[in-house]
Amino acid sequence: MSAFTLLGFGPGGWGGALLLAAGTTLALALCGFLLGALLGGLAAGAKLSGLLPLRVLADGYTTLLRGVPDLLVIYLLYFGGSAALGSIAGLFGVTGFVGVPAFGVGVAALGIISGAYQAEVFRGAYLALDRGQIEAARAVGMHRGLILRRVVAPLVARDALPGLGNVWQILLKDSALVSVTGLIELLRQAQVGAGSTRQPFTFYLAAAALYLAITSLSTWGFSRAEARARRGAR
């Protein structure tokens, strides 16, 4: 069977399965990135706060998650969550292994990991702010909440965009690690196709092309967002 037939959408073709898996990869990375943005924003706020316990907690989070292999975090969440779920299920008489949903574990792992990196991106963007703009906002009578919403948040988001783009690209590639939990994302689907047809080069090359297409579109999207955010900026 030719490569075009294998990767096509006809009988015996794997095109539909690969595209569906690429969609799963994209959804996994996007949900993990959004969760990471939430965690990263909270961690950055804690690092910049005047409260020592919050700073210590946030420093511990970012140091630990950036120092531990991503695959290990996925294993800990998957097997730790499954053990906890199994203990709860045992109370109701359920025996055997009870696994947590692989997609949920993947989103949680990617979110926790990327949150540690996004925290540093947000913190750096905040520290780079022009204090004169905040002083100007205060001078015209803006209260703290309004300054945060109208001045600080837009400027931090603008300056954080390049760093967030890098975190997104890394997160997208890390999403392939979630395949160890059995989730059929792009790399896992390519493995299944390669094993079933004994055409590994064809399937892994197709997976590489799909990853490259997603990253290229992402790069274009972040570039457009940066250009739009910097309109009128000196």
C-alpha cells in the first residue's frame, strides 16, 4: 500500500485518525496552556507580593516544577491520581486498577508545568513596566483596581507575549509525553499506525508534518498578536 493510500481518507487510510489525534493534541495543549496562564498569573502575583509566605510558596512551586522532568510529573499525577481514585472506589467495593481520565491528567500536568514557566514570564513583564505610566494613572485619580485593569494588565500582557509564545511551543511538544498514559494524541496515533502497517517512517513523517503545521500556525498567530499589541507603542 502506498504512502498516499495509507495517509488518505479512503478505505484503509489513516488520514482521519491522524487529524483527529492532531485535534486532541491541540486541545490538550490549549487547555494546559490556559490552566498554566491561571497558575502562572497567581504565582507571579505571589512572587511580587509583600507577603513572605506567599513568596516562599511561589518560589518553591516554580523551582520544583522547573527542576523535575516533565515526564515524572505526568507519571506522578497519573499513578497518584489513580491510586487515590482506587482507594475511594475500594470503599464502594470496586476492586482492581481504577485509572483517572488520561486527558484530564494531561491537562493538569501540562498546566502545572507551564504555569511555573509562565509565572517567570509574567513576573519579568511586570518588572519591565514603565513606572511613569502607573504614576500618571494615579495622578489622574485612578484607583488601584482600575490601574490594574486598564494599565498594568494590558502592558504586562503585551510584554509577556514573546515569552508566552515560547512557552506555548514547548508545551505543544511536551504534549506528546502524555501518550504514556494511553491517550490517543498525535504521537500515540502515529505509533499505532506504524505498528499496525509496519510503515514507521511514513507515519512518523506525517506526525512531524502535522506538528510543524500546528507550530507554524501558532508562530504566525503570536506574531500577529504581538504586532497588534504594539501598535502605537514606542
